[in-house]
Amino acid sequence: SRGHRFKSGTVHNIRMHEFFLTASGASIFLSYFLAFLGMLIDPPSVTIAASFMAAVGVFNVYVIFLISLLAEFVADTIYFSLGHWGRTLFLEKYGRFIGFSKERIRHLETLVKENSVKALIILKLTPALGAPGIALIGASRLPTKKFFSIVSLIALPRSILFVVIGYNFGAAYQGILSTISE
């Protein structure tokens, strides 16, 4: 990818990936670590962006895929744990102020136990519902082993999908740039 840097009124062409290719190990690690942190906050968008950057030579696509999977599991573990342990600390004490009576909590437990696969698929595929929804799944006391087995089945194809989308956009971008520069 070509970038432009303005210096003393002239334009110098630089390749962004050359910076990363000549960077030290610490800066490469920092780049991957920042990608991981971004994936904790917004896995789809950051995975697509990082995969795009892999297609243009900045990152390694296999490392991005592994980081994406790791970020999915770490984020889900955090939200599930917050819900699981936050139930007694927060939901049972203050839930009535936000519409969660004891009857509603029991009803939520029943729904989640009967429809845990459907609930997790919907939550993982719907933007903005993931974190609060997974916290509620944790609060419903879904068994941890069952939660992680379902999430594993969802996270793998989800990460593959976002890596493929980003990488293909990056490859298309490279193709367009090479056509334009000819």
C-alpha cells in the first residue's frame, strides 16, 4: 500500500508495510497486542481490519486468526464471569431497580437452559448484544463447560469468516492499486 508523507512541501512515497517489516520485535509484538486489545472490544471490525492489513503485508494472517480466536475466548470468559459472579453481588441485590425480579431471574434461567445454543448464536452474531447478553447467560448459571463448548463452536467459524472477509478486501485493494499504478 502506498502512503504519502508531506515534508518541506514535497510528497514522498513510502510503503507502510516496509515500516512494519523493518520494525523491531518489540514494535511488532506491540502491534499484535494492540490488535488483540481491539479485538476484545470489537472482534468483527478489528479482525477484518487486521486481516486486511495481513493481505497487504503488514501482519501475518495466521497470527491474526489465532489472536482473533484468543480474543473471542478471553472476552467471552470475562463477560460470562462478570455475569456469573455479579449475579449475587449485583443482580440479586439491585436487579429489581432495572426490572429483574427474582421471578424474572428464574424465568431467564429456564429459558437459557432450554435454548442455550440458540441464545448464544443470536448473542454472538448480533452487534451490541454480545457483552450484556453473555453476562446474562453467566448470571443464569449456565454450566461453564456447556457455555465454552457452545462458544467454541461459534467462535471458530466466526473468526474464520471475519479473517476471510478482511483478507479478501485487502487482496482486492492490492489488485486495484497494482492496476492503477500500471
